[in-house]
Amino acid sequence: MQRMHIPTMTTIVVALVVLAAGSAQAQPLPDDFVYLRDLDASIQQDIRYAGVNNFVGRRLAGYDANECIVKRSVGLALQKVQRELAPQNVSLKMLDCYRPARASRDMVAWAQDGHETPAQKRYNPGFSKADLFRLGYIAAVSGHSTGAAVDLTLVDLRAPKGPVFDPNRAYADCTAPERQRAPEDSVDMGTGYDCSDARAHTAAKQITAEQRRWRRLLGSAMARQGFVNFSKEWWHFSLPGVGKQPYDFPIARRVR
């Protein structure tokens, strides 16, 4: 007679935890949201709010994985941009995509807590972080939360890989020459990402001809697929008509 194996209580608890974790990760995305990697894995990603290399200096609420999530129509448009840039040995690099509403609330709370930080000074050297909300650099509700807005830059695939960000190093602010500011392993757009300064305005005059050329390459390629740029941020684009409702589901690890 074959002896039955009776699981212990510990075995049952562990199994339930594993099943619950797997179910949470496998939850489908709502309302036509997709992981960009599922549409085009060649588009590079460095979702900055999922780590410490950002103006807050820590991971933001809801960014539980370094993954770009967008509405499907946005992802398909990005795929077309990537295909246009490929013959020039250039790739898109996503810096922020869908943003959970809780992350925007986290930004607002951080901006109003009264504590200045070294990370914040690298991103907006000209004024205090409390001014970020007052001047409109931080919003209580972001277009990113609809899945229709993205932040991105370009990577020259022929260039050698750049240095890795060191959170313990005292970098110059985001308007400094490229080799002095925090490394981003992308082309030199004249300022770092999320730089709250006039030089970050898309049509800024204070940048070099080469930096302007990169901005124009990004902007024109995105415009051909229907994206609209925010004039004060060379990195920010949105696709009109995709959606207006903000969402607050967390960015979970993509299940392959």
C-alpha cells in the first residue's frame, strides 16, 4: 500500500504565500495598458523613479519595478519611432511612463516637507523644492497617470557605454557640462533629465548646436507619430486623445 504524504502546516503556509505572490504578479493590467517590453524589447528603459537616481533621491510610492507601462496605442507609436531611428543607430530610452497616482502624491508630500536635500539641489539649483509645486513642476495629478505621457531620451548605439550612477558621489547640478553632472548613459541633450531650469526648455538658446540637433531628432521623430512635446521639458511627450482618467495601480514586475 502506498503511503500518503501529509503536508505539514509550514509547507501549506509557504505554498499559499508563493501562490499569493504569483497571483499578485500575474494580475492583468487594466484598460488596455501594456508593458512596453512586450511590444518592443529593443527600446531601452531606465525608469528613474524606481530607483534613487532622481530628484527625490529614493524610490517613489508605486514604483515596485523598473518597467515602462503605457496605453497600447502609445506603445505602438513608440515602436514606430524606434523603427524610424534604428537605421541611424539610435534608440529610445524610457525614463518614465505610466505613473501611479500615489507617486504624484508622494512627490507633493516630499516637496512640502520643509527639508532640502542634495538630490533636489542637483535637479533645481535655482530655488527651493517647495517652489516645485508652486511653479507647476510637480502636480497633484499627472498626465503620466493616464498612461498617455512619457519621459524619454535618445541613446547613440555607436557610443561606448557610460559610467554608472554613484549615489554617494557629489555630482554637479543638471545644467553643468555632461561629464560633471550625474551620468545618464544617453546623448547629451544640454541638461540632465528632470532639470528644472530654462536650459531644459525644448527650444532653449543656451545649448550647443549638437545638443539642439539631438533634441530636434527626438522631437521630430515623436511628432511624426502624433506625440506633443511639453515646451518646458525636452523629455516629456504625450499622445492626445488616448485617455484622461488617472490610475493608481502599482508598477509590478513583468511576468514573462
